[in-house]
Amino acid sequence: MRHIIAVLLENEAGALSRVAGLFSARGYNIESLTVAPTDDPTLSRMTLVTTGSEEIVEQIKKQLNKLIDTVKLLDLSDGPHIEREMMMVKVRAERPDREELKRLADIFRAKIIDVTDTSYVIELTGASKKLDAFIDAVPEGLLIEVVRSGPTGITRGEKGLTL
Amino acid sequence: MKTTTDDTGAVLSGAEIVVQALCDEGVELVFGYPGGSVLHIYDALFKHGGMRHILVRHEQGAAHAADGYARATGKCGVCLVTSGPGATNAVTGIATAYMDSIPLVVLTGQVPTPVIGSDAFQEVDTVGITRPCVKHNFLVKDVRDLAVTIRKAFHIATTGRPGPVVIDIPKDVTDPSIKIPYYYPRDIQLRSYNPIAKGHPGQIKKAVELMLQATRPIFYIGGGVILGEGSTSLIELVRSSGFPLTSTLMGLGAFPASDRQFIGMLGMHGTYEANMAMHDTDVLIAIGARFDDRVTGRIADFCPHAKIIHIDVDPSSISKNVRVDVPIVGQVASVLADLTQLYQERRTEAQNLTEWWVKIDGWRQLNCLEYDRTSALIKPQFAIETLHQVTNGDLYLTSDVGQHQMFAAQFYPFDKPRRWINSGGLGTMGFGLPAAVGVQLAFPNAPVACVSGEASILMCIQELATCKQYNLPIKILLLNNGYMGMVRQWQELFYESRYSHSYVDALPDFVKLAESFGHVGMRVTQPADLAPALQEAFALQDRLVFLDVVVDPTANVYPMIAAGKGQHEMHLAPGMAERELA
Ligand SMILES: Cc1ncc(C[n+]2csc(CCOP(=O)(O)OP(=O)(O)O)c2C)c(N)n1
Ligand SMILES: [Mg+2]
């Protein structure tokens, strides 16, 4: 099963490599990993997406918790949560295709943020599946480049993953 | 500078802070080897003189010696090595300590901060190289962080599940000309690190209920009982329950081996009765043990009838390899005290285990460790038994890795914890001699021996010089079979006796070698000469004696569960299987 796990880490040099090293050393899957400082400058927040059997995911969480730099950890998949990923897509946008690409962007509530005579850059935010769907919808041969941030997530309701 | 109050008002350089902080931490011994990046620290050591520095002959030896010291005393081992090759040489020792959860603080020098990342002379990414084999590591970039980092390192190394912690210190951070006010924090709170102490009462209750219903219970204990100082509570619980107990290689001594309830080591070279009882048990009580593959054999066949209780301080050990029914996370000593109390309260009468013991005693009758006592050659088993007799069972015994290690584990019954000192998890050849250095320094008047093989001993033989410099009267019992015996055994059993590169050719004359280092060397070839030679060796109370004991080169370690086989599928010594059927 796919799990999205949020981790609050000490904002120390090397904290990220401890997490990355853990996944490679123990042979765990890692689909994506994003990390950035939080409103508290001593903490970073990491979101990672992994897949595995329940036993493996349980071990992954225990091993992450065992890292001295891990302050708190939450498996967002355990409860209602919101997941968002940002994507920028560069597409070939010559005369005959421009209108259709514009329409497609509107349908997905995406924004066109860069325009040249022959190309668009389209920005889209949403759950990872929605981003996948958009890429599938772009007509054959028009995709030039896709860049995705990897998902981040937050629980629903008033409780937060904080100290 | 020698006072140890918190706020001394002292103004110290980074180098002085390192030395003062170690003193304030109560460190008696530092095992080290100097080099460019730690010279400021060595200079501070020279001037300070507050603790003893032991000069080893290789940084691997420093780490193993600190490790042996830690295993024997329960205190944190400390070593100090230079950057680059000093640090990489120490890595094997750090990994050895990591695999067996031994508390170490390893101080490594680093190139000055301005040149980090420039491939400077003797620069390696020590924090990167050691990351997967430490509990935690630090790079100190500012002298103001030094004291608190050292305190954190000792705190992390010695609490929870212990382990090695590396502190990498760039040379400019120890600059003698930059002095700052020194303050050593006593208590340290880490918001991200809070090991669990007490076991959950609900889980303890469930465990007691399972124990009370059991008809074929068994304790399976590991090194965690020793690390967690749980031996005394364990003995009380085991004796009051009447259950049998088996131990891993690392747990030997936590429960007295001479007790009738001890049914031997389990696992790959465990006893027939221990492995059969594991296979048959209905309630398994695992304490401070981690279900290692050398213990479980094929997981599918591991304790197929058992409900499993698992007590461990490390939550990630729970259900890692084997799913358990009642996990209890907490300090072994604390959990065992609570569990024992509740067990004794709830039990109305002694549990009837007669049938279970009849079964176990039946397996015991096989006498699975029996060997040929009439042999004209010295059998390695006989050598260990003789060592036990001559030392009256009162010995610190370190070991290298191979057949001799397994024979020692099988034939030297340890009755006390912290007496059997060996590399279990990593299986590091070369561990034995430097570990003995650490043990003998911790207990200068206690008998300390190292059992080794002619292949293993050569991996850290240089430490004979350390032994000479500090007059360490260690007794080395070399079981010289002329082979990497454990490798030869696998090749005999699983590679149709194709002995590929396991014959140890061109061996040195160990007697002369010992003598050239200034020690006493003896060679023993006849069974009858062994006890007198050992007596003579131990009588030489101020000399290291190197006993080169020529043993039967064909001896194999039995019983044996081949890698990946079930725990009931043991190879017994040749001839024994027929007896089992009969
Ligand atoms: C550093 C290291 N290299 C290789 C091995 C693999 N190994 C395990 S036992 C062994 C042979 C040990 O031979 P010896 O020290 O003579 O002991 P014996 O088995 O003969 O008693 C070897 C090579 C190891 N455990 N450690
Ligand atoms: Mg040998």
C-alpha cells in the first residue's frame, strides 16, 4: 500500500542524508521525498511517500522514529488528510494546438505561467493522481518537460503535527 | 582546570575543552592514536594529565579496546583518532560496536573547517562514512558547541539501546589560541530522543497471563539483558517460574550456565535441547534478543506453536523479523522487575512443568556436545574445558571469530554477565586481542584470556606491543588448527571439501613472535600437557603468555543448523544421528 508520512526533523546538517541513507541501507521503497524548513527555524518538515506491506511500512516508521534527529512522525494515510503536489509542464504550443492546450489547462484549473510563440509553461497543483491525469490528457508529442515537487500533506481538522 | 563543578569559570581552548569534558564525564581511559588533526588535543592531554591515554598500535585496536572495556564494565568506551586513515581504520571497530549495541564515544579529528570539501590532506567524510554504523554522529563546526556535543554524545551512547557515537572535530575548532568560557552541562534534554523506560502495565499483564497458561514455556534471552543490567531480575524470574532458559551467543552469562534451568545456547551452533525446545514451545519469552537469522533459522519454521512475548528497549526490534504477540518496550531491568512482581502475585501455585522437563531431559540425554575424549590430538573442545577447569570458571574471556569462538561459547559455562566478550553481530576477526586489552585495563588484577585462531590473531597482532607497553598479563589461548576452521567446515559440508583458500599457509612461529614482542610464548601439542601449561601461564601473573595450542585440524562445530534451515533440522556430530534414532 502507498503511505504518505510526515516527519518533523531537527533542522541539522545531515538530517536529510540520514533519512535517505536509511532507505537505501534497508532496501525500502521511496517514491518521493520533499523537505523544507518550517515556521520554527529549528525544525524541518519532510514528507515522504513509500509503498510496502503493512509490516514493512511499520518498520519504516519505527526506523525513522529511531533516528536521533526525528522529533515527531505521522502517517497521514492513517486518517483523513489532504495531499498536494505542484507540477510545471512545458508543452509545445504551436498555432494549431494553442487553443486546445489553453482549454485543457482551464479544465484542470491550471495556470499558464510562461508563453512564447511556440511553447507554454503550465502550472498545476493537486493530488498526485490529478497531475498524472493532466499529463495523460496532453496530446501525443506535445510534452517537452515535466517537473514535479513530490507530494506534501496535512491532516484535516484542527489538530496539527506540531511540537 | 581539574575541578569538575558545572561552572568552573575556566576559559579554555577547544582542545582543553575536549579533555576537560571527558574528565567531567568521568572517563578513566581513552584509547587512541595521534595524528595531525588531533595534535592540539594530544597537547592538551599532555598538559592536563587528568585521565589515562592508552596508545594502541592501530585505530581498529583502539575501537575494539574501548569496546572490550565497555562490555566488561558497562561504562562507555572512549577513543580518539586522527582524520582520514585514522578514522577509516576505526570504522571496523565502530561497526562491531554498533552491531552489538555497545556504548562508545569516538572522537575523530577532521581537517580545518575552511578546507572541508576541498580534498585536503587526510580528509575523508567521516560523518558520511560512519553514518550507517553509528547510533548518531556529529560534526562540530564551532568551539562553542563542543562541550554540549560531548555531553549529548555520552547521553545518546549510553541510554536506550546503547551504541557508538562519533564526534568529528575539525582542527581549527581545537585551536589552542582561541579560548572561551567553559561550561559542562550535567543534564541534557533532547526533544527528539526520549527512550522508553517502563514497560506498559497492560502489556505486562498480558504477558503474565500467557506465562501462567503455558505448558511448554521457554525464556530466550540475548545481549540486551546484559546491556540493560537485567541479570539479577532475570535470575529471580526464571528461578521462581521454573521455566527452561536458552541464550543467544551475546546473552551468555546473563543467567548462570551451571544452573539446571539453562539448556544451552540456541541457534546455528546451539544445543539440540535448546533448539528442539524452541521448536516445541507454546509460550516464548524473548528478552533483549533480536531474532537474528543465526538464531531463528528459516523464519517459517521458527517456534511454530508459540505465542511470543518480546521485551526490548528498541521499538524497531519488535516484529522486525518475527511477528510477536505481546510486545513490551522498556528497559529490561525495569520491565523484568514489574513482570516478576506481577507473576508472583498472580500465580497461586507452582506451574506443573513436569511433562515439559521430561521432554527436555530426553533431548538432553543425546549429549549433543559430546566429543572424542580419547583422541591423541588436542581437541579444541578439550582445550576450552581445560581452560574452564584451570580458571575455576572465573575468567574474563574475549574471543576472535571462527570455530574457536563457538567452542568457547559451547564449552565454557559462564555464570556471570560481562565475562564473555565477543563480536557476535559483525563477527569481526581481530576483535579478541584488542578487546582483551580494554578488559585487562579495566580490571588489572582479574584473570583475562583471549581465545583465538591462527587466522584471526594475525588481524590485530600488533596490539601485542600495546600489551607490552602497559604490562597487560593477558593469556592468549590460540587454538591452532592451521585452517580458517569455520570456513573449512562450511567448505567440507557445503562445497564437497573443496578447501578454497582456507588453509593458512606460511604461519609465523607464534612462540618466537610472542617473545619478540617481549612476552612469554609456549607451544602445546599433547593433551596431557595442556592443563600444566595453562596453570603455568596463569601463575605468571605479570606476564602476557601466548599459548600456541596445536589442535585437531579436522574438528567441526556441532550441532549445526545450516543457513536457511529450520531450527529442528540440525546436523549432529557424525555418529550421533543414529543414536538419536535408536
Ligand atoms: C574480518 C573478517 N574477515 C573474514 C571473516 C570470515 N571468517 C569467519 S571465521 C573465519 C576463519 C577464522 O579462522 P581462525 O581464526 O583460524 O579460527 P578457526 O575457525 O580456525 O577456529 C573467517 C575467514 C570474518 N569473520 N572476519
Ligand atoms: Mg584456525
